[in-house]
Amino acid sequence: METTQPVNISNFFVAGINYNKTDAATRGEFAINNEQNERILTLARLRAPGSFFILSTCNRTEIYGFAENADQLIELLCIETKGGKSTFKRLAYIKSSESAVEHLFNVGAGLDSQILGDYEIVGQLRQAVKVAKEGGFMNCFLDRLVNIVLQTSKSIKNETGLSGGTVSVSFAAVQYLKDNVESIATKNILLVGTGKIGRNTCKNIVDYLGTTNITLVNRSAEKAADLASELGLTFASMEDLPSYIAKADIILTATNACEPTILRSQVEGNGPKLIIDLSVPNNVESSVKGLPGINLVNVDELSALKDETLKKRQAEVPKAKLIIDQQMTVFLEWYQMRRNAPALRAIKTKLNEIHTGQALESETLGVCPFIKIDEKIQRVINSIAFKMRANNQQGCHYIEAINEFLAAS
């Protein structure tokens, strides 16, 4: 639970899977939606683990947090996943301490995204942390780390071209439509799911392809209605989805549903269709692929697209890495100072006790000290703090501090 006490960075872990070793279907087995996340937090309160948060996107599912070992975090995560713990461990990367910190910096900057520099990860990270914080699972270390990661991501976006151009999963879908669909203004487009990715995809279709022949469907009809009103589109209720699937030429799905929303029975025999599945887990029933006249494309296939924008982004990676290195140093220095704080307080208490004894002795002998004791102790504390930071360890500084204090007497 949330705490202000210093923590040990060696107990900080990230365990996750991403696009590097898993396809969209496998990632779907370990995807965590909002409802599942809430259930994990509820269970975690009973188990009283260290602070943690879960980041689940179309690229990855990761759990960051404090524990005695990474297995404790993996077990907590996999309680709500379709996939099992053993499969997750076989496919997962596990990092700890400073390596886990660096991984989060890379993720937040878009360096670890399936499409290099994809800035949508920032909003997803903010939401993941917001849920954990509301549940009381963000300690001071995690809160500070995420804040500096987000600040670093913003600096990279402003100071480099890593996120330049218009390349993201949502825009990749638009690029695919542009390259593969003729006379798109004449096509009936159905978009299911108006969350962050669905909304961005919809806006990109309107802005870059110049068509408003789009019908929006969302589990919450109000969200679909609001976006339709904003962009001059039409919307329909989820109950009417089958009839709109039947007459659509192009279907895009971007929901966080646990089960497929687009079924084979709704597609089969209703003419040729291009279906782009932006969801993880997949939102389209797997048996749809291979039906006559049906072209089904998922996020992995979209992310394989390459263009000049991505080449330019690749050239910006060294600049982004340099900014990350600088900000990691700042964070680790903060951590070290915070970790040393209890020892410094203990030393200061001991020096005050010594001074009290000296003052009583001086009073007995009729001697009046010429230096202000608070200044004297603070100079010793500052000196010891500097040495702690320089050596990057706490160590036992009591004797050194006492000798330095007495030498200044």
C-alpha cells in the first residue's frame, strides 16, 4: 500500500510480455482491461503486496512493482488472465532494480513501442498509474519515477524527432486504407469502439482520407454519439451492430472487450469486407480469417509497415537515449538521497546527544562555546551526505561523523 518510507530498489521489478516474442493472439491471452485491473487491486488489498501498477496495451502487458521476487507480481497479474502463469513466465522478460527503471523510461519514450516513437503510450501509462494511485498502490518511489518518466517523454518529444511525423497504430490503419482501398469515399465504414485508439483512428480517417461515411458503435452509446456529433458522422447502438456489420465494406474494431465482438456468423455471406482489428485481445473471431472475400488485418501486420517517417525516427534514437541517461541519473540521485535520509537523521540525533553532554560539561567548567551548535552539526551532516552520495552507499558513518564533530570542537 502507499507509503512514504524509503524502499530498496533491488526489490523493484518489471515482468511483462510484448510484441517482440508474442503475436497479437498470445498477447490477448494476457491483456488486462479496466474491470480486470480493478479486481486485481481488490485482491491485492487482501494480500498486502508492495506498491505496483499494471500497463496493458496492444503492444504489451506489464506489471511494475515491489516484491520479494518477480514471481509474486506475476502470480498477481495472472489471476485475471486467460493465459497461465507458466506460459507468461516462459515468454516474459523480467528486469529488476536500475534495469527495471531504465525499461520504464524506454517504454514511456516510445523507444520500446511496436511502432517506434508511438506517443499513444503516454496516455496509456497515465491511465494505468491513475488507477493504481486511486487504489492506494503508488508509493513515493513509483510516483516520483512515473512523473520523471513522463517529463522525460515530453522532453524527447519536444527536443528530438522521435515522435515526428504521423506514425502510430491508429495512423498505420489509415495508411493501410489509403494504400489498399480505392474510392474510399464510396465505402461504408463501420468503427466499433470509441476509446482513445478508436477516437484517434476515426479522426485520422476524416482528416487524411476526407470521408465522413462512417458509422460509430460503442458499448457506451453516449461516447459514440458525442464523437459522431463532433465529426459530423452517424452512430448506432450496440444492439444494431449485426445489421451494420452486414452492410459495411470496411470494419475497424478498437474495443477492450474480452471476447470477440465481430463474429463469423455476422460476416459470412455478407459480401467482401476489409476488417482491421486494432484490439488486443483480438476483437474479431479467428475463424473469420480465410472466409471468401474477407481480408482481416491485425495490429502486428499494421505495425510491420515501414516508411520514411520511421527511418527518420530511427536516427533520433541516440538523442532520446542521451536525455534518458541524464534523467535516470537525476532520479537515482534522488533515490539515493532519500534512502540515506534515515541514517542522516540518526547521525544528527547522535550528534545532538553528544553536544548535550558537552554543553553540560562546559557549563560545569564555566566554559562558553564560541560556535553555534546547529551550524556545526549541519556542516558535519552535509559532509557525510556528500560522502554517501559519492560512494553510492549508506555504510556506517557514525564514527566518522562523531570524529568530525569532535575535531571541530
